[in-house]
Amino acid sequence: MNHWIIAPVVLPALVGAFMVIALRGQLALQRITGLATIVALNGIALALLAYAATHGPEAYFLGDWPAPFGIVLMLDELSAIMVTLLSALALVSALYAIGSGWDRKGAHFHALMMFLLMGIAGAFLTGDAFNLFVFFEVLLIASYGLMIHGGGSARTRAGIQYVAFNLIGSSLFLFALALLYGVTGTLNMADLALKLPTLPEGDQALLRTTAVMLILVFAIKGALVPLQFWLPGTYANAPGVVAALFAVMTKVGAYATLRFGTLVFPTDLAATGPLLQDLIQPAALVTLAVGAVGVLGATTLPRLAAFAGIASMGTAFLAVSAFTPQTTAAALYYILHSTLATAALFLVADLVARRRAHVRLADPAPMTRTGLIAALYMAAAIASAGMPPLSGFIGKLLILDAFRAQAPLVWTVILVSSFLMILGFARAGSQLFWKPAPPEATPPADPGPEPLAIAATLALLASLAALTVFAGPVNDALTTSARAAHNPDSYIAAARLGGTP
Amino acid sequence: MEALLATTIGVLAAVGIYLALRQRTFPVILGLTFLSYAVNLFLFSSGRLTLNAAPIIGEPSPYADPLPQALVLTAIVISFGMTAVVMIMAIGGYLSAGHDRIDLDARDDGEAGQ
């Protein structure tokens, strides 16, 4: 048993608790500990990725209880890729928070971030459906704290909406899990994959209800239409660096959909069949359209970034919804790209917000240090809209290629929404950076050059460039992972079911 | 017993959803609490309803399924913590905004600033 599998969950949990208890009020020490932990997490994630690629899926039995009686964590290529993405984004976000001074505006930024990392890494690694619920709650409760970090009336009230929405989602998740357990008598995902095909005829309607409820829960997490309403208000009001970190949180919804759609409810399961695809695909197309129109009509820069995030989730869910190895590989590439691109856009929006009198796009306002930030905005906009030369273009190309069979509808929606997003980004950019400010207006106090914050944003853009340059090898590796995800025999075998407690 | 439990869960869920759709934060939080009561009972019933049975395999049979009991315990702890968090946030929002409406004004949007 490889004990490193549990490290991405245990390490941030311990460090987070240590920070709250021992490093209270000592910002410098918190920064050093937090950064060191995240660097270590990056190393562990890369090692786990290499391990999963060579050894195949492996289970970690908590307390050495055999599955399905105990809880298991499952490491496979899919989960290792997601954990790697998470730790890379966490490193950039931590650097930006330190460079921009966001972590100074409340007492527990770094500790909350540790708990968020613990929750997200756990959600990626778990092999148990109830455990997935628990890790969802861990990441949510940390995200509530981060969302209202820095305080303020608008932020707190947007936070209440976010919490209320997610609590309803959690209740729905529990209803679905209770149904699943009532029907099958197990919540271990590998065990579910074995038991569902043998279910009696009479229970199949209950199973379909369960599948729909689970999809609703993941749609709330992933901001899929018609459950996307929480996202613009939340992300636009959250601190910029937190919104950037949240870019990977919506991907948890896409990952969970992918995991359940390939393992628990595969398309050849008689009870559900193509149910998931039929539900998600139209919703994803509408999500993409709503996001693109939102980018075009956004009134403020953070809202524009939030709608770009919705559009990217629409594209990601569209690719996920086909559930074939080719589309899943395209979805994984797009998820990697869109997480980094959306995060970059939020960081740039934050850079602008702290140098401009207000963030409304329609009213011109003076801004300090425009040149470099305008260039960063342009790069992030190109990446988010999916224009060459950055990886968004390749990601969309892979998805278009995978959807040749449904070209008339899918290609039209993707291409038209990309065009709308280009228009929206161009409009916002010219309003922000080119429109002369009224002469009597004075810009806000210059926060200084902030080399660390700029470097973090540049690092995100550089990683997008790297994703473009190495698109070939990355796509080959992702295709292997997608094939493994769609062929879950080795995953189920790794869970070593059928033991006795 | 099944009919009574099913009705109770249904009524609790209906009350929860109705209250969650209200405009002020306090009824919304009450609604979320009712919803969590409904889901806890539902989770409990997923292990089948048995009377006078210990959660131990073997004699005496029938036995009660212990797993839903553990799941309910987890769910209760989590929903308790979440209610506390949302309560504090609601009080914070009320004190800073001067009212406890749950919807955002157009002015609020994206104006959180720094």
C-alpha cells in the first residue's frame, strides 16, 4: 500500500490546523509554511502522477479495512492529473495572495487555503460516494471563509447566497446517496460499478432518479445551466485571488460527472443508458451560450471573468457529456487549459480593480500602470476566448474534432459563442484601457509594482504557453488516461472487493 | 410506520423548500435546517425500517443496518456546523448592510472592491 496517496489530504489538514493554533497572527511564518506546504504538495502530486502512470490504479484502504466495508481512496491517472492541476494553481494563487497583500486583509487566509486544498484533493482522490460528499463539505466550508475574506457588505451578502445555494445542493446530494444506498446497499464506487448491472427490474426507476439527482448536484458545483445563477455574484464579489483559486472548484463538478459517468453509470448500463448524455449535452450547449452572451453584456470586469468561467464550464461539460475516450481526452485537455486561463483572467481583473477607481466597464476612469496590465489582459482574453496562439485554440480544436458526428449543432454553438466572447473581450479591453478618463478624475493610490503578483499572473500565462507548445505529448498522455477511465476493470480490480471485515 | 415516516419526510422537505425560497435570511436558514432534518430521516430510512433490533450481525435476527446510522451522524455534524457558519454570515450581513434581505441589489454587484 502506497501511503503517499493520502498525503495530499493529510498534509494540508495538519498544516492548516497548525497554522490556526500555533501561527495565529504571525503572517510571515504563515506565508512561509503555506508556500512550503504547497511546494511539497506539488512534488507529491507529480510523484503520484508518475506512479499512477506506471503502476495503474491503486487503492488506499483507510485503517486497513477491506473494501467495501472501509473507506478507500483511489489513485488513478485521472485523479492524479486533477491533483497536479490543483497544486499548480494553488502555488500561483498563494504567490499572488502574498504579492498583492490579499492575505493581510483577514486573519486566516493561508489556513483556509490549506483546508480548501484538503477538500478538493480529497474529492479528487476518494473512491467512496459518501466520502465524496464529506470532501465536498470540507472544500465548501473553507470556500465560505475564503469567499468573504476581507469582509464588506456586498461580499458578505453574496456569500450568504452562495452558502444557501450550496447547502441545498448538499441536501440533494444526501438524498441521492440515501437512494443509492437503499437500492444497492453500498456506496463504494467500484462496488457500485459491479452491483448496478445486476439490479432487479423494479429498482431501475429509483436508480435513474438517483442518477438525475447526482447530475443536478454536480451541475450546481460545475455551474451548469439552469443552476449557474450562484456563480457570477459569488465570483465577482469574492477577492480576485480567491476567485482564481475557485476556478478549480467548478472543475470538481466536471471531474465527478466524468468519474460517475465512466465508472458508476457507464452508457452500457441498462438502467440509465445514455441518460447522462441526454441531460448534460443540451445543458452544456446552453451554458456555453449563456456564458458567451454574459461576456458580451457584462457590466463589470469581475463579472466578465465570471461569465467567461461559465462559458468554459459549458465547453468542458459538452466534451465530458459524450463519454467516449476521444471526447474525454479533449475534455481533460480543455479542463487543464480553462482552469489556468480562467484563473489568469481573475488575477488580471484583480490587478485592474486595485488600480482603477471602479470596475464598471461603461464609465471611463483613470488607472495607474496601464501598459503591462493591458498586455496581461490581452493574453488572458486570447486564452479564454480560444484564439491562437494559446492553448484555448487547441482545446477547442480537439473538441470540434471529437464532435464531427454532431457538427451542425455543436460546431455552430462553439464557434458562434467563441466569436461573441472575442467581441466581449475586445469591447471590455477598449473600454478599460483606451477610453480617455475625464480630466478631473484622479486615479486611486498606486499599489506599487507588486513584482510577485505580476510574476504569478505571468506564470499562469507561461503555463498556458507550455500547454500549447507541448500539446502533442500532453494530449497523448491524456488520451491514455481517458482510455483507462473508460475501461474501469483495472480500477475495480484495484479496489480488491470481496474481503471480509 | 412507512406511511408515517414518508409523510413526515415529505412535510419537512416541503416546509424546508418553502422557507428556503423566502426573501429574508432568517426564514431561509430555518428552511435549510428543515431540509437537513428531512434528509437525515431519509438517510436513516435507507437502511430499511426495523423495530427492536440491534445494529449487530447475527443473533438476534433481524438486525438494524449500522451504516446509515453512521452516515446520519456525519450528516448531522456537518449540517450543524454549516448552520452555525451561515448564521454568523447572516448576522454579519445584517449588521453591515442594515437589512437582512437575501437578494443582491444592482449596486452590490461587483462593487465589493477591496
